[in-house]
Amino acid sequence: MVAEHTVKAFDVEMGSLRGLIAEMGGLAELAIGESIDALVKGSDELAQGVIARDKKIDALEAQVDQLAVQIIALRAPVADDLREVIAALKIAGILERIGDYAKNIAKRSARIENRKVFEPITLIPAMGELAAEMVRDVLTAYAARDAASASEVIERDAKVDAFYDSIFRNMVSFMMENPSTITSAAHLLFVARNIERIGDHATNIAEQVYYAATAKYHDDRLERPEN
Amino acid sequence: MRGGMAPWFSLVLAALAVLLLWLGGVSLWLVLAAMVLVGGSLVALWWWMGDQPPPEDTIRAVPEELRQARQQAEKGVLNAIDATVEAFSLPVVVFERGRILSANAAARAALGEHITGQDPRVALRHPEAVALLEGADDQEASVTLRDLTSKGSLWQLTRRPLGPDRWAVEMRDRSAEADISRAHTDFVANASHELRTPLASVIGYVETLFEAKKPLDEAITKRFLGTVLREAKRMQALVSDLMSLSQLEAEKHDVPTERIELGALAARVVGEFAPVAGEKPRVEFTRPEAMLAVTGDAKQLEQLLRNLIDNALKYGDDDKNVTVALVEGPRGTVQIDVTDRGAGIAPDHLPHLTRRFYRTDESRSRAAGGTGLGLAIVKHVVERHRGRLDIASELGVGTTVSVRLPRLSA
């Protein structure tokens, strides 16, 4: 555990900052899972739930911003405390984006027709699971301040990217064979794209966790392959 | 010092002041009146102070002891809570607003070693769990959550008040129950689908033999029976693979505990692939000097390696060797790489390889006698051992399957 500070109130504030991030993370995780469920099952109820809950994520982000600014202004944190606060600020922003992607997936779920006969839809859950697992593990790494498992999450992004490429090709050939499904397929392509972005954002969080824990940038940040 | 000072001392001071004033030419009566007022007030002050609570140094001494005693008592309570929750095998977390006071070993194993002293939301971030924690009152409440610790897990959380502003959350793992029923339905679906094809051909051939009006030509009979035998063997392999898969599913939440030296285990499995006399060996095995131990299930790890080597032999070129390399992986892991040299696998297929019954080339897999379950079993074994599976392949060069398992420090 991190050493306690002389001013007890500071510990309390840092604790609740971490708590807020965790709460946001929990909401984002659930949003990913439920939006993909909604997509596969065609459940409008689930989709509406995801869309409604996104407001809560936005509200929490504002709370994190406020608390982080207050801590910086009143407590003037240094060293690992400062890194932690800055990382929290950035992670909150990233989690908010992840929530938006999930919301977008939920919104698209209503526009996909004929999902029973629409074969490519079976590929999406497996990809979504990979991305959701990255988000889950990176949040656990954040809670544990575990740089090693953060780097491990970064390595996993390649798998999600490979999945995206595979789905992309699959979808294009499906569209050529069944031109009547192009609208739905296009939406599904965007869904795959969103999931791919969620994976990228999980990587970004992992970089922040790594930085907060070690005070060094992860190698991946320095030599990222051109896309 | 104060004790030695009589009230009369203040009268002497007052008299002195009067003398000075009189010498200065002030009227004697006025001066005397001033003396009475000053002296009186000083005596009154002395009396009043005598009635006050004891002086400052004693004021501080008592609460300091009190505070320490209170701290001690608080610490004692916390220690008692620690000791009590530690005695439970169910995960138990004791928290107050904004802070986890205590978490027992089972809870730390499920949620992470870091959770004590953290905000409760850091340990349980699922929105419904957060609602359970934040909405804590003096009522008991319970909630059942999916995917709390890992994908597919199912936990029932029950919150009970422990005292003013202090609660305990008890966690009951329902994953196994949920999994067994799901594994069961999956098993039935998969098995019926995959068994239908060989069963249909067995029935077809046997029917032909049985209903023939006159005995068939011996060569044809032999060929038919050969097909029946092959298909039956395939069904047998399929059934045994499905059984091990559903077995794995059922116990995937129990972390294996056996200590295993991977070098010896791998050498043993590679030994099984020793060539029959006259053929040259196709499996090369390299291992480091150091002992590489993991916690695991020996049978399952053997099966994992057997499946991987089997695949490599099947899908690699017949005249090229398969290498099995045991190396020290990064970040405290042990890595096993199984590499074949052959056609390789197109990148499009890579993400799907571990799905049940996924085959990149249906006819080729069937010809080689594959069940379509080998890599699914490998994936399950790796997951149960908290490891990772990676498959890298280059078309025309070959495929490397890497398994990383957390290393057991000696």
C-alpha cells in the first residue's frame, strides 16, 4: 500500500478519486458488454439502458475533473501523487470515450435488420469479448497499480486489430455476395471499428497506468507502429 | 510557584502603588479608595482562579491518554475484525464509507491483493455493486452480478450492517453452477451436430451390408467395414475430446495447485512422439538448464502439449521437423513454443482458431483425423492455469504456438 500522508484529508480525497475512476470503469465495462448483447439479441431495452447510463459516465467524468483540479489547487501534490492525479484526469477522459463508443454500438443495434440470417454478426461478440477483457484487466491493473499487467494489456491490442482486419474482409465479401444487406453490414463495420477503438483506448489507459506506477513512458508510446 | 504566593502579596503591590500616587500629590482619600479597589479585585481574581479546573499541563495530559486509549481500542477492534474475517473461507470484505477496513484472504484472491485501505469502489466497480456499497444502510441487501472478476463469472454479494457506519460484504461464487448448466447445453449442441456426420455414414454402410440380398464381394465388404471402423474411431475421439472439454469447463474456476516441473513434463510428452524403428525423429526438444516450475494440473498440461505437437505434426510439412522449445518468458513466466514448418495459417483465420469446431480447411482436417477441438482444449487449459496463448503464423513458413504460464518462484 502507498504510504499515508500527514494530512488525512488528502488520503481521503485521493481515495475517492480512485473510487470515482473505478466507478466510471465499472460503468464502461458494463456498457461494452450490454451494447454487444443488445446488438446480437436485438434487444431495444438493453440498448436504451446503455444509452441512458452513458449520462452517468459523463457526470462522473465531470466529478473527476473537479476533484482532480481541487486536489492540485489545494494540496499541491508532488511525485507519485501528482502522477496519479494527472493519470486519473486522463483516464477519466478515455473512459468517457469508451462509454461513447459503447453507446454508439447500442444506437446502431436497432438499425440492423434480419439479424437471424446475418452471418457476420456472430463474429462481433468474440471480438467484443477481447476488447472488454482488455478494459477489465487494465482497470484491475489501475486499481492494483500494476505496471506489469498494464504492459501485458498493451501487447494484447494486436489481437483485437487482427480480429478487426479479419471481420473487415469477411464483411466486404459478405456485402458483395448479398448487396441487400449493405446497410446493415455497413453499420456492423462501424460497430467493429468502435470495438477496435475501445481496444486502442484500453491501451491508452494501460500507458497511463504504467506511467503513474513507474514514472516512465511505456516503450509502446515511444515507438508506435504507423497505422 | 503559584502555591507560595499568598493573596496578601497583591495587597503589598497595591499599597506600593498608592504610596507612589500619594508622593505624586494625589489626594490621600482617593488614593486609599483606589487601593481598596485594586487590592480587592486582585484577591477576587485569586479566589476565582482557585475555583478553575487544574492548570494547563494537567489539562493536556488526560486527553492524550484518552486519545491513545481510543486509538488502541480502535486498533484492537480492527485487528479483531481482521482475525475474524480471515477465518472465513468465503470472500468477506468489511468497509466503512470510502474505505475498505479489512478483506480476508479469499477476498484478496478474488479481487486483488491491493484492496485493503482502498475506496470500496476500487475493489468492486460493477455499477450494481457500487449501488450496493453506496446505498449502505442498516438493512441487509443482496445482488447477483455477472462478469465481476472475470468473463463468465457469477457472484452473489450480500451486504450486512456490522455496527454504526460499518458493513460487511459476503461474496458467494455462483460461477461453477452457472457454468455447469451452460457447459451442459453446449455439450449437447456440439456433440449432436458433430456426431451426426460420422454416424450417418456408419449407418449407411452398415445398412448396405445388412440389407444386401446376396453376400457382397469380399473386397467391397472389407472397404465398407474399414470406413465404418474409421468413422467409429472418429466418433470415439470426438466423444473423448468433448468429455475433456466439458470437464475443463466444469473446473475452470478451481486454480490447480500441483507443483510441476515443466521441463520433465515436456520431455515426457515429447518422448511419446518417439518414432517407430526405421523412421527418423521429427520432434526436436530444447530446454534451459534452470528448473522451470509452475502450479498446474499435470494431466491437463500433458494434454495441452500433446495436442500442440499433434497439430504441428499434422499440419506441418511431413519432411520438416517440429520444434518444442521451453524458455523463460518475460515478467516471471514460463513459455513453451511449438513450431512447425509448413503451409502456415492465413491471418484471417488466426483469431478464430480456438473456437470449437473451427477448421481452416474442413476436408484436410477430417483427412488428418482432427476433431476440431484440439485448440479449444488447449485454450481452456491455458485459461485454467491463468496463462496466455498466442498463435503466430506466416504463410509458407510455418506456425508457432506459444503458451505462457506464470512461473512458480523456487
